[in-house]
Amino acid sequence: MKRWFENWELKLMALVLAFILWGYVGSKQVLQQRMNIKIELRNIPAGFMVDPHLQSRIPVIFSGRKRDILKLNPSQLNAVIDLSRMSRTRQSMKIIPKILQMPQGISAEIPDIDIHLLLMPTPTTSATIARKMK
């Protein structure tokens, strides 16, 4: 029993150093997590509509420090797709969405999305013209 208390200062210092290293390594741990986030379409050209079969959510792999990843809430993140560069001649395009309001220190792997624009039918109206007879 006497042996346990020999060099107790060194043993205490080793224990404190072990806890400090354990805390440091734990805070630097990198985590990857897959989440499905909502797609938001912006600047759809006039006279077009987006293919109704376009998925409304996409899988995104987030990576970063464990404590930052665990704070992410997929309902607060949107994958924004800007369609302002689409033209009437090019109705299909591969686009990489951008995630706005990405927390600092977190990166994301976002898949390409094929966007297909469909020309909207112009509404036809038929009018009956009645002649007034005198």
C-alpha cells in the first residue's frame, strides 16, 4: 500500500495530462453524417416549369468536428438551385446546388442534379363573339 503513494506528485501530474490529452483529441474528432435536405429552386425562367418528377430532397454528406455536426438540423438547411442561367435552347442541365447558411468548419459533399425544364403550355381562351342585330 505504501508503494501507491510513492511519487504521488508525478502520478497526479500524469493523470491530469491524460485528461487534457483525452479532451483535446475528443474535440478534434471528425464525423461524417448523411442528411436529406430540401431543394429550393430560384429564378425559374418565364414560360417554363420544372419537371414535376424532380426530387424534393437530396442526400448530402456533411463532415466536420463532431460537436458541430451533431448541432446540424436538416430542416434549417436548403440546397439552393439558381436557374437564371437556363435558356430556351437548353432545357436540361446538370447543376450542383449550393447550401446557404453553412455553419463554419463544416464541409458538404453535394451530388449533381439533372434539371429538366418543360415549356409551359400557353393558356388558350376561346371567346364567342355575338353580333348584335338591330
